[in-house]
Amino acid sequence: MAHITRYPSLRHLRSTATSHVRLHRKGKLIREGAGQAFWFRPLAAALSEVPIDDREVPLLFHARSADFQDVTVQATVTYRVTDPGLAASRIDFSIDTESGLWTGTPLEQVAGLLTESSQQHALDLLARMPLRTALTEGVEAVRNRLAEGLRADHRLTETGLAVLDVRVVAVRPEPDVEKALQTPAREQMQQDADRATYERRALAVERERTISENELQSKIELARREQDLVAQRGANARREAEETAAADRIEVEAQASRERQLADVRADATRIIGEAEAAVESARVAAYRDLNGTTLLGLAVKDLAGHLPDIGTVILTPDMLAPALARLAGER
């Protein structure tokens, strides 16, 4: 937008590099160009400002498909003024010499022109397409048709406009129709989700069964190993008992053999002692056989005295000594 500085009888205009300013005085073009800065008299000057930067026009219009369904087209058209002089001669881009604002609405006129032309091409295309085709292929088809139609539109060319790009955001049906069209897909997705849930549950049950079987096999294997362990322990205990019994038997046999040998030795010793005692007794008897009675009596008394207890005092009376002396005197 041009910036105008006011003075008592003069005005100074300063524009931007994206604005094409034209100055007319008395019906003649005095000055034009982008980024202008000049002095002018407000009573004798006619100014116009044409934007030459890229601009976008949002489009939103309704169309009807081949099966008589209403659809909404949302698009954006990017354009630029390529011939500012031609555009200023076809559309009112004049600005106020006091404020620098447009006296009309030129950009709205350009937007209306682009909207009407775009809507005409889109309606002509969608009228021959069924609803499902319009929803699935309509975005690309409408974009190509709008780009070709707008670039070939002589009215835009004669106005000094050039379409740079066309973007179609969406081609949508009415809400209830869209909901109805979404229902089969939603049902299919719900069925797929249910199928996935069932498969997941079946897989979980299968895995649980596999885990249970593995646990059962583990328990069976553990029980078998415990059985083997018990059998092995029994065999070990039996072998240990047999070894212990064999060791005890060997020890008993050894002890019996030792006792038998000891008994034999003791018997031999006893026999030898008996034989020695018998020999001694025989020798003693043989020695006593040739002695007289008095000697034998004395030996007997001596032997008896050796076996008598200790006697502290012996009292001999005449009655006791008399028979003994008489018997001794008689023997003599």
C-alpha cells in the first residue's frame, strides 16, 4: 500500500517494491513502476496501485455429482498480476490521493473472477462423475481441470492475470452421506478389529495351552526324575546296607577267628599248665610216697599253717599237748 504524505498544496507518494503505481495527469500517463516515490498535485493527479506480488484466493463452493449428490470443493488459487497496466485498465485499482487507500474493492473483483471461473470448470467436471469417483479421484481431477481451465481462460489473460498454482484441499459430500459412506468401511474395520481380537485371544489360548503343556511335561519330567532319584537313593541305601553287612560279617568273622585263635592259645596254655601241674603233682606224690608218716604230718601241718589266717596268740594247754606227745613217744 502506498504511503502519502500531505502538504498544503502538494502530496508525496512512496510505494513498496511489490506495488505498481501509475500516475495520470489530464488523462495522460506521467509515471508508472514499482517502488515509486514522487511529488504530485492532488487536484490534477489520478493514482492507481496494482499489487504485483503472489496472492492466494481461497475457494469454497458446492457442486453436484452425476448421481445427484451434493459435494463441497475446497481449493486455493495462487495468482499474480503480470500486466499491471492492462489490469489497471480493466479493474479499478485507483487510490485516494489523501489516504492512499483503494477507492473500490479491486482484489474482491479479482477473487470473484477467479472463483466464478474455477467453479464453472469444477461444476462441469463433477457433473459427469459419480459420487464415489468424485471422492476417490476428484481431488486430482479437479486440480488438473482447474489449472488447465484457468490458464487457458482468455478473460484472465485479457485482464493481465496469471494463475501460478492450484491446490484442491478436499472434495467432500454432505455430512449424512459421508457418514453413510463411512459406515461400510467402519464396519469392515470393526470386523477386522474383532477378527484381530479373536485371533489374538485364540493365540493367547494356544500359547496358554502350550505353556500348560510345557508345565505338565516339566512336572512329569520332574516326577520321573524324583522317581529315579528315589530308586537311586534306595539302591544306594541297599548297597550301603549290603556293604555294611559285609563289613560287619567280615568283622564278626575276624573277631570270631581272633577269639577262636585266642581260645586255642588259651586251651594250649591251659593244657600245658595242666600237664606241668600234673607233672609237678606226680613228682610231688612220688616224693611223698617214700616218706614216713611223721614227716608227712609235719609237711601237712606246714601246708596247713601256710593256709591258715594270721594268729596273734596261741595258748597250749596240757590237755592239748599230752595226746600229741604220747603219740609222738609211741611212734618212736
